[in-house]
Amino acid sequence: MSAPPVFDRALLAHRRRRALAGSGGGFLLDAVVDDLADRLAPLTRRFERALDLGAGGRVARLLAMTG
């Protein structure tokens, strides 16, 4: 007897493709970047490198503007 599938992989793949194709979540990423900017503002330490993973360059642009 095999274990029942926990996740519907086909459905997850479909949702991922739909999310990547559309721009409906841009407002949420913008809100996250704004929150990140507020959190980083009081820091005086400079970071030589940062990783913008999955934000479509939004974090990179923020860091480039603020130094």
C-alpha cells in the first residue's frame, strides 16, 4: 500500500506558471521592498553584497538608490 500524495504537483506547477506569467502580485513585492527599506534605514553598516532573489530587481534598485 502506498502513501497518498500530499501535494498535487500538477496543480502547483500550474499555479507557479500562472504566477510567473502575470503581474498581479507586483503590489505585494513593492510593499515588501518598502518595508525592507524602512528596516534598513537606521543601519549605518554598509554591505558589500546583497542577494535579490525573486523580487525582479526591486531590491537591487532600492539598494542602488540608497547606497
